[in-house]
Amino acid sequence: MKPMDSEREKVADRLLNSSAKKFYDPEVDIDWSAPIPPDRPFEIERRCSLYGTHLWDGLSTQQRLDLGRHEVASIAGNGIFFELLLMKVLLNEIYDGDPTTRHVQYALTEIADECRHSVMFARYVERTGAPAYGPPRIVHRLGRVLPVIGYGPALYGAVLVAEEVLDRLQRESMADETVQPLLRMVNRIHVLEEARHVTFARAEVLRRMPRLSRPEVAYQRWLLALVGFAITRSLINPRVYRVVGLDPREAQRAALANPNFHETLRWAGERIMAFLAGAGLVGAPGMHWWYRSFLIAKR
Ligand SMILES: [Fe+2]
Ligand SMILES: [Fe+2]
């Protein structure tokens, strides 16, 4: 054990123990052949991006169910995209690391978790009958360079924004008995295993912040805000609106102007944004992107 980093090693050791005791294999632990009741929602209505808009008012009950099914499939598809990026980031991080350290071993364990999650989300999307919505093309392209230009606490901060925003939505959905049982199980598995990832990434943010020079802090704040914006903009692929016969552009405009949707994103990001602000990662020159992400409300 490296004595100077012993706190880091202790956290990783604890997380390795917890991973060994409690983990799921979605291939075995989920009954993928269970019937999908047609009248149960995949998405809690008020979390729909169009909830409360004039477009929402024009949708029938069946259309609202269909839109919810596709929105959650889009979120799950983007979850896979975020997990692929995280796996790349972790692989880069440990490339030069010492495999006999606990933190490298934990990073490998987290990659294994994310592999299972991505297969689980993929099976889930397949089961809902929705297509594999990914992020917008520009975000998909930017995703290629992020593991190259990103470093330091912003990288883990970005991981946390994706993990914790999804986590809050998933916790709410798994606790709601009206939601589709398959989705509640998927969410339960994800929430349980993500708690460890959040602990690991938060500790990395706090460990790395004091090492930054002042210009680096500015770069890290900017990069994190930009990625935070890309994350929230990716969640709902505008193509989902086609399933209920809406024009994707018009519907996306309505969603981005919808105060209910802003509030959903602000609420989902509430805990992680408080943590990142406390760590000193939220501020100039990133505020423009934070406001546009709706993770922070402009006063
Ligand atoms: Fe995950
Ligand atoms: Fe994760």
C-alpha cells in the first residue's frame, strides 16, 4: 500500500469489499421474458420533457405512454454512451498505474460494473421496442476527444454529473409502484452499484482539486460546465418525438422552453451541483454553460 496515498487506498479497499458482497448479474437477475403490461408507464408523467406544454395537452393517454417509453429508452441509450466514455477514461487512468494498488483494482472493478450495466441498458432498450437512441452527432464526436483533452477533477466531475443526474431520476422511478416492473428492477440494480462509483469519483475530485494551479482551475471549471451541458442536452434525443407524430425540432424547442423540464433537470442535479460547487469546480468561466444545461437556475 502506498503510504502517501493511504486514504485513497482505504476508500478503494472498502469499495472492493462492498463490490464483492453486493452486485448483480442482469443476465441472471432480471427476467427478460416477463410480459410488459401495456397500461403501465415507463416514465413518471411530470418528468416528461413536454409535460405541461401545449404539445402535451394535445397528446392522448396512449401517446403520453409511448412518448415516456421512448424518452426513457433515449436516457438509457445515452446512459450506455456515458458508460462507454467512463470506461475509456478509467482505462486511460490506469494505463500507467500500479495494478497492485487497491485504487487500480477498484477502477478495474468499476469497469466490470459498467460493462454489465451497458449490456443491461441495451437489453432494456431492446425490450421496450424503442430504437437505440444515442446522443446528438456533435456530442458523439466530442466524446471521442474527451478522454484525450480531459484530465484532473473535471473528468471525475463530469462522470459524477452523468451518474448522479441519472441516479436521482432512477431512484424516484424505482420507488414508484405504478412504473413498469422491468424498469424498476433495472433502476434498482443501477442505483445500488452506482453508489460505489459516486463515492470513488467524489473522493478523486476532492483529492485532485488542491493540486491545480489557478489557470488550471479556470480550465477545469469551463470543461466541466461544457460537458455538463452536453450531458443534459443529450438525454432526450429529439427523434423520440416522432413516435407521437410531433416534429422533432418544434417539440425540442418546446421542451427547452418548458419550465417543468428545467425544474426536473435542476432537481436531478441538485445534490451533485452542491457537491461540485463546494469543491470549487463551479464558477467562471463556466456559468454560461451551467445555466444553459438547466442544472443551475439563473436568478
Ligand atoms: Fe452504470
Ligand atoms: Fe457508474
